[in-house]
Amino acid sequence: MCYYRVMSKLYIANWKSNKNRKEAQTWIKQFIDEVKPGLAVGKITDKIVVAPPFPFLQDLLAAIDSANLDKYIHLAVQDISPYEAGSYTGAVSAMNLEGFNVKYAIVGHSERRKYFRETSEDVANKVESCMTGEITPVVCVDLPEVEKQAKLIDSKFHSKTIVAYEPVEHIGTGIAQPLDEILDAIKRIKNHFPSSKTIYGGSVNLDNVEAMKQEQAIEGFLVGSTSLKADAFAQLI
Ligand code: PGA
């Protein structure tokens, strides 16, 4: 028998520094209501990840656990300390995250590189931090930094790393990069990260996601603006 099925994808909601506690609680409740039926009957087979600001991890964890969805909805952080636990005021280490069921950490987002002067060396150290905590790093790159970033990350960690291709000029604009350009960029990224999963981020929305879903090379999505509304993020999946 021969049939075609869109493969499962990874969907990461990157809230950035949006929302207050009440809004975060409302979002997760609504989101669970939206996706629970699909998850229950196996209609949704994708991996779902939510990356809230640190203070909301506990509330989200509690909501996901009490809905018995911890196998399906995972938590991510949007950054992690490049250092181990210790005297680094203001930093959140992998050890601090133990007990929160955090499975992923977004590292090297272009906003961190731009506004917080994060370097590719910092990002490589953050990948090492992730490894100490069994957290999967989601390393964000645009084409200009791919080669350097790949060299700085110990090659033994590449297969445990997800690379998010994020063309800076398409982030937050509402206009994703044309599909052929995304595929071309992913091909180039694969030359440097042959064993890493590759996902795309940059204005993924309900109008453009279907075409991207059909592409095997795009193994998931890092979603900013569209993830801020629970129903929109649920509809993407
Ligand atoms: P966007 O953000 O979906 O709003 O473009 C994506 C990102 O910055 O990861």
C-alpha cells in the first residue's frame, strides 16, 4: 500500500517577553482545550513545545500535568546561562531548571545576539550548559553566522542540537521567506550541521504554514507572533 502522510513536526511557541501571569494562565488553559481532543485520538502527532518567560514555567507545568499532557506538551526556556550553577547573579542555570520538566532551550536568538550582544562563543557555551541538564538546545542562526556557529559547537553535540534557521529580515514582519529560499538555506545549514534537525522561524502563520509543512527538510517551526494567541497556535498544528 502506498499512501502519503505529512510527517510529524516540532512546533515551538516563543512568547519572547510578552504576557503577564494571568495571560499566561489563560493561554495554557485555552491551548489545552484546543489540542486535547486531537491529542487524545492521535490526530495530532506533532511535538508541541511552549517557551514562556521563566516566571511562568511553574504555572504552565502545573496546567500541563493536571491535564495529563506532559507526554505531548513540553516546556522550553528562551535562554540559559552559559555557566554552571554558581555565583552568576541574574543567570538561570541548567541546575535551576531541574524539576520544571524543561526539555528545550532556545539559544542564540537574533534578538539576544542584537540586544544582549550575545556572541556565537556564548551560544556554544550555552549549548554545553544544555548538555549538562539534558536539555535540547535550539540554536537560532541566520546564514552569515552558520559556519562559525557550527565550528564553535562541539561536533559531538550536533546530533543533540536542533538548528532553527531564522532569517533576521523575516522575523516579526508577517512575511515569511519564500519557500525555495528557505529550502536552499536549510541545505546550506545541513553542510555545517549534518546531524542536526532543522526547523524554520520567521513570520510563520496560518497563511503560509501549510506549504512549509509539506517539506521534509523543514522539520518544525519556531513561532513568535502567531504563538501569542492560543487558538492561532493550536490551528497551526
Ligand atoms: P515571528 O518570530 O514568528 O514573530 O516572526 C519568530 C522568532 O523570532 O522566533
